[in-house]
Amino acid sequence: MSDTLVEIKNLAKSYTRGDQDVPVLRDITLNIDRGDFISLMGPSGSGKSTLLNLIAGIDKPTGGMLRIDGEDISKLSEGELADWRASNIGFIFQFYNLMPVLTAYENVELPLLLTNLSRSERRERIEMTLNMVGLSDRMNHYPNELSGGQQQRVAIARAIVTDPTILVCDEPTGDLDKQSASDVLNMLKELNNTLGKTIIMVTHDAHAAEAAKRIVHLEKGELLDEGM
Amino acid sequence: MYYLKLIFKNVFRAKLRTALTVTGLVVAIVAFGLLQTVVDAWFAGANSASSARLVTRNAISLVFSMPTYYRERMRSIDGVKTVSYSQWFGGIYKEPSNFFPQFAVDHNNYFDLYPEFLIKPDELLAFKRDRQGAIVGRKLADQFGWKVGDVIPIRGTIFSGNWQFTIRAIFDGRDETTLTRQFFMHWDYINESVKKRFPRRGDQIGVFNILINDPSRAADISKAIDAEFRNSLAETLTETEKAFQLGFVAQSEAIVVAIRVVSFVVIFIIMAVVANTMAMTARERIAEYATLKVLGFSPGYVAALIFGEAMVLAFFGAGIGILLTFPMASGFANSPAGAAFASFAVSASTVWLQVACAVAVGVIAALVPGWRSARVKIVDGLRHVG
């Protein structure tokens, strides 16, 4: 029996430029199960990042239905969406998006500041998470003192420290060398396999996409087919 | 706590930019404080004036004098308690730049009108007994290193000749508002010399200083005094000591207004500089703010970060500026230029104005960048990466 986490039906997104509506996504229908690992692939401008942003609740659709864990997030206000993201979404960016003035420890602590955890509880979680990504010896290092692969692992730690329902990854290996990219993909697979995290990853890289259980192709804002 | 940590780390992120902005703020706050102190110094005489004292001068102009015998007729007017007189001496001590106010006064009772001048009784007596004696204020004595017994040579300008006075007393002020940069000598000593050289200028005085019984009757008593000398050769104009002092300030009102305007222009300029710094800062960090929003931080939190950073910059600059204003003002007061002011002290109101300016600079500088960063869409903000 499937346990659908993300329900997308006839989803549309368009931007207004001047007097014109520019459609970016058209009639997208897609279900993602809990514990799934899905790659969204497609050429530039195909709308894959836009779809990812909609699922992550950082953008709003202009049509259709987007329900996550039974909740229609397109109906949430900006403030409600921010709270929803804080407790449900872990975001991993292509360029890591770490705060350069904060140490690895402090960067991972950021999303926990929005929870009710005490300082000692936060410390326990951060140390455990940094240990999971193999950076317990780099806690007090600033991002510019870490390699790209290490920075992305800090970003992964920041994404999973709140134990979110979904991990959303936008080209997580796009800025990494082959070895680091492989490490990151293995880490994502492990998170999916051992912790059962639902992962949605946008990538250009077919090799990276193979790490997922499902591959979905998008072109010109439309869902083409599903691989694997 | 974390919010403050993030603000402080961000403030010192671009060290050179922060240092230059803070330096600009320090200069602006010091300049503002000094200019406000100049304005305060201008009004210092009026602010320390007593409401129980009247000043009578020639109705035509202060340049014209009045006969000293007017005093007897003034004494007879109802409400008048004591009448004394004083004359601007206007001499030069060594160099014209060593300016300080000098008055030839009635040694017998002038100081009875000014209880705020704290003079030792034996020193006052020594002054009264010595026709060439002088009483000087503490600040003036400190400025030139004078002590009791020193002979001070002064070259007369209004009363020509080389004069010598022996310091017989040094007075202190009752409080901070009391001016102690004056030099007083015997009017009789000056008058005798004048009468010998210019008989027609003898027994003429610049102003009468009058102590009244009831300050609430100052207007009536002033009218009565002026009525007493109506249609005489030297008609009088009597006013409260404060009004008399403000009359001097009014003569240079345009300068005071200009100084005030300049002091606020300085703040306006630094406000623009800090606003530009904050706008640049916010623009550079737009992706970071978008990331914070992705993590679930509210737009208000992002705006508060920018607001906090602007306030830290403003208070850091203002704090150093305010601390520096005091030694700078003191240095100016002891310089030849500062000698033109009887009192040059940074007032509490000036410090509060400096603090208010710092708050205004911080708030206004953060308004637009804070509002823009709070409103920027996450997807637009994230595009600034890479």
C-alpha cells in the first residue's frame, strides 16, 4: 500500500512580464511517496527548479493543487509557509548557502533556533548530526576554511538537523568535484535508506540522477515521462 | 543572543568599510557636539543670569554712557534694593588673542549683587582696599596660571594706556552655570585717570546693575527707572539681566542659526553615508537573507538584522564620538579661539542630542534596505548566488 506524501494535480505556474503571462509549469500531475528518492531532470528552463521551489513552499503555484502530507500548502500565508518550511523541509543548495560569518556548528544551529529546544538539546543534536556527516572535527571551522564537499556536508547537516519530512536538493553536486559529488550522493542515499527521508533532487547530471529511485523528466514546463 | 551574535559578526565582516563608516560617524558626532556647544556657549551668559537683577543702559546704545549720579535717583525707586555699576574695559593682555571679559566695577557693592561668585572674605577685603586690585575667575586664573599677588599688565583700548592690576582675589562659581572667566578691577581707578586726561568722559558709566526686592515686579521697576530719566540727556533702557544678555546674542543670531543648521547638515550627510553603507551591505547579502527565509526565518527577522546592524554601527560611532567630544571641547576651551567664550562646556542636552542623532541615523539608514530585504522574494534572492 502506497503512502503518498506529495500530491500534485494539474499544477501550473506562470510569471507575469509586463502584460504577458509566461507559463513555466503546465498541468503537472505527480505523486511522491513517503520515503521516495526522486530526481527531477530536464534542460535549463524546463521548470524543474520552479517545481522544486513550489514543493519546498518557497514559491506559490498559480493553478492546480499541491498537497503535502495532506496539507494544501498553496493556501498558506507567507508566515504560515515559513513555519511550515521550518518544520517540514530541509533545503540543500547548489552553492551551499552557508552563513560565512558563522562556524559549521553555528550554521547547523540556525534552523534549530526556530524550535523550542534548549541550548543543551541543540548542542546534542548538532554534534550528532555533524558526526553523521563526518565533520565532528570541523565544528568550529568557518565555511571559507572548508572544502566545497565539506561545506555541502555542513549544508546537509543543516538540512537534516530538524528532522524534516522532505529533503529538497537543488543541484547538490553541481559545484563539486567527482569524489565530493559521489560522497554527497552516497550520503543522500544513506539518509533515504536508513532514515527513510523523502528526497527530491533537481539535477542536470545523469550520473547523479541515478542515485535516485525514480527519475522524472520535465521539458518546457511539462512532465514528460518517468524513468527507472 | 544568537541574533546579537549574528549582528556583531556581520558588523565586523567588512572591516575596512565598517572602520570608515564608524570614523565618519565619530567625526560627525564630535562636530555636531562641538557646534552645539558653541551655540550653548553663546547663550551661557543669558542662562546664568538672575531674574532678580536688572541692567540699565543708555537708551540710544550701549556705546553711549550715563552719568554715575543716576545711581542715587535709582536707589529711591520703589523695589530697588541695591544699585551698582560696571563698565566694559576691553583691554589686551599680551596678545589680542588672549581675549577675556574685563569690567571696571564699583568695588564697594558690585559683588553683593552676585552671590554666585564665591569669594573669600579676606580676599574680597584685600581687593576693596587696593585701588589697583583685581578679582579674577578661577577658569581665567587657571588658563594663564595666575595666582593671588600676580601683577597683570593690560593694554587699554577703550581706556588707552598701559594698566597694571594686582590680583587680590580669585573667585569660584557656585555651580557649573556660573561663568568664571571674567576679570574685574576698580572703576574708581580707571575713572580717576580718565578724568585727568579727558575730563568730559569722567564720571560716566556703561551700565547700572540693579538688585530688586521682588523679581515678579521686574517689568514695573524697569518702567519706573526709565520713566525717572525720560527727557534727560541720557535716557535709559532697563531690562532684566537675561534680556540684556540675550540682546547680545540676538546681534549675532544669524551666526547662531548658521551654526545650528551646519550641525544638522553634518548629521544629514553622515546619515546618507550610513544609509549607503547599509544599502550596499543588504544588497550583497540578499542571498543570505533569502536562505534565512528558506530556513523559516520571518521577513521581520531579516529586517531586524539590518536594523540591528545599522544601530550597532550608529551607537558604536556615536559612543566614541560622544566620549571624544569632552576632551575636544576642553581642548578648544583652552585654546586661543575658545577663550572668546566665557564658558565652553558640553551640556547634558548636547549629549542627549548626540544620542538622538545616532538613533535617527541608525533608524533612517536601515529603513529602505531593511524594508527591501524583508520584501524580496526567496526565489529572487536565491538567484544572487553563484
